[in-house]
Amino acid sequence: MCAAVALGYDWLYNELTEEERLRIRTAIINKAMIPAMDDYNLVPKYRNYHLWMSPDDLATPNNWSAVCNGGLAMAALAICDEAPDPAAQVLERGLGVIEDLLGMYGPDGSYYEGLNYWFYSLQYLSYYSSSLTTAAGTDYGLFDAPGLERTAYYMDNMSGACGVFNLKNVDTDSVVNDYPSFYIADRVDDPMITALRLYRMEKYSLAPTVEDLFWYKPTESVYVRSGQDAYYREEEVALMRTGNNDEADIFVGMHGSDDNKLAGQMDAGSFVLDALGERWAYDSGTDMGVYVQGSATEARNNNYRSRAEGHNTFIIDPDYGVDQDRYVAAPINIFRSNADYCYAICDLTEVYAFTGVQSSVRGIMLDKRNQHIVIRDEVRRETPMELYWFMHTEADIEISADGTSAVLTKGGKRLHAAIISEGGYVFTELPAAPLPSSPQSADNPDEAGKRKLYVHQAYRSGIFPSA
């Protein structure tokens, strides 16, 4: 709201009467500057909720850090010549919070809250930097922070031919209208980012925005993807592809897990798969409709889209409780990429430690020469365990008579799946719904028409190898 009022006040200043200016300026001070300073000073007058501030480790820097502090800064800049005291204090305090947030983009440009919040945060960081630069002549080096020069490519690397890797709270069909890219391109002097924005506007029919008009600088550069495969270490995401998102290309994304789950789900080890112009393994996407109601923790523990069983991973000894620990890390310890193949290995031991496993590892390899994807899971526990392996799909599933292979059909195209490990494992088909032993929340979204290919291991001890 501060951003909206600041723009109106600043841009229309010469058209406003003195009475109108005073009324707006007074509202900015009383309804924004003073409450903000109370929050900065931790005065419990308005609320004890300081997610947007991150002072003294009260909260992890997040999208609200950019949105709230960025909007407040715009309002402060709009009135700083007429009300310098509250404006200066808000600008000074907010700058420290923004500096903390910038560390979230390093070292490679990824952002731990997912693509939607990546855009939301970047939108207000761009407003913030641009407003400071036009008003004060500098943004105090904010866009010199490591990672920001590469962050525009993060969104493109997270995209396959059939859409984005929509981990965390991102819609399944999300296409980000990334207009801050023009500002970033100019700020970091990279015309290829401008070319990328133009390429995406044409490919996805993205409507131009007023920000585009302000920030666009013409370029003769033509966008060419800088690399085929990518690994983002802070977000623990591995991305593999055979080409540049043409219909014939294969795209595989695997998510490990960082240990900061502000916008996270129980999805460590989950993956998406695009091939032949279709998405064969999908992620259910956002659960925010449930998350914002009641207890956030309880809602996420009970919601199908939040739980591991609602993702393309596996669960051990399922019951009503959580099926992964979303507050620990699942690092991708190995990532290798060349022209012939790419593979990543994720250590899931900690997210399943509460089940008593000694080790749990998932590896995914894309064989670019033979157009194969191999998923291998190794889970070791001394005592017997029950394990379910899931892959969510909107394709029709036809399982072979012996259960060791299946043909998935979608859009007139076919994908062949086979179990190549010994041990008597077989494929079965289930609806995309909670197991009988799981929470049966009335808030679970409708997954009608969707299903999952699954493998069920009956109780046995030792090692479970599945590929």
C-alpha cells in the first residue's frame, strides 16, 4: 500500500492541492512510518509478528523483507523533503533488512522460496533500487550483491518445455511475467538478460507492463541458453535437459532440501519429468489455500500436497504423522554433467531419520544419448520396513501382466517405465489421494483425473534397491 500511495503522491504531486498533499503525507506518516518504527523497535503496540523484518535473527529474510521494506522506502522517499525525521529513520532501518535479504540470492542466483516468491521479492527489490537511484543517486551497491547478476537466468533454468519446476508454493501452470529483468539487465550491464525477457514475452505471450516501458533498453542480442544442465546449491535443485526446451527435449528437475522450510513442503527427493512435449511426472504445486488457515504447521502436516506422499518421492512406514522431516537438509552431494549424460545424487538420510533408517539416497540420471531416465533409490534399515514409491502423472497407465513395466499414454504419445532391479517389485496404479493411513483432510484439493504409479515394498529388513 505504501508503494501505491508513494507513486500516486510523487507522480501526481504537481496536480494535487496543498490540502490533498497534507492529507496524504499525514496518512503516510501515521499509518506507515510510525507503525513501521514501532515494529523496527519491537514495540508490541500493533503486533508481535515480525516476519518482514528479520532483526537479530527473529525471522529469516524472505519475500516480505523486500515487499514491506521496499514499499516503506518508496513512501519515505516520497515525503523525505517534507518530513525528514520519520522518513530517514525508516530508510536507515529498512536498508539493513534488505542487505540481509540479498544474501538469499547468492552465490548462483537461485531463491529458496520458489519461483513465485522469487518474482515477488525481485519486483520490490527493483522498485526499491530504482527509487533510491532516482531519488538519492545511488542504491548503495544493493545490486552488486553476489547472485543478483545471475538471478534472471534462474527462472529460465527452472523451466522445461511443458512449464516450470513448480516446487514449493508454485502453481502447476505458473509462468512468471518477469518484468524486473529489464531493470536487472541495465543494472548489471547484461544485454542477454534483456534478450531473455524478450524471448519469454514472445514464447509465452506475456503482456508488457508499465515497468517494461520505464526499464527497457534496446538490444541486438539474441537469447541463447548459457548451459544445458544446472545445479543450485542453496536451494538444492538439480536440473537436466537434452536441449533448449523444444518439444522433443527431455527435462528433469530434482529437489533435495535446504534446512529452511519457510515456503517448503515435505518434498525432498521429488522430481518432475517433461518429454515429447508432455509432462509425465508432475508436482501438485501450491497448498497455500490450506496453509493460510488455522495452524500453519498442522495444515501442512495434514495437506496432501504438502506431504511426501503427494510428491514424486517415497515414504516409509506410513501413518497419520508426518512422512518426512521438512526442517532438516537433504543435500545434493554429487552433480555431474556433460554432453552425454547428467546425474545427481541426493542424501535423504536426515529427512527419514525419524523412521530409523541408517541411510537413504536417491540418484537420478539423464542418459542424453539413449533418451533414458534412471531413478535409483537405496534405503537401508536393520529392522523391517514398509515403503511406498510414488510418481504422479496425468497420463493413462497400462501395467504389464507381470507388473514390472508400464506404458504411460498422454496426448497420443507414450512413455515406457520399467523396474530394472531384482526383488519382486511391481508397479500398481493409485489415485492421487492420501493413503488410508494418512490424514483425510477436508481441505485437500481435488485431484480428480490424476493418478500415481507406485511401488509397494512389504515388510522386510536390509536394503531396498529400486531403479
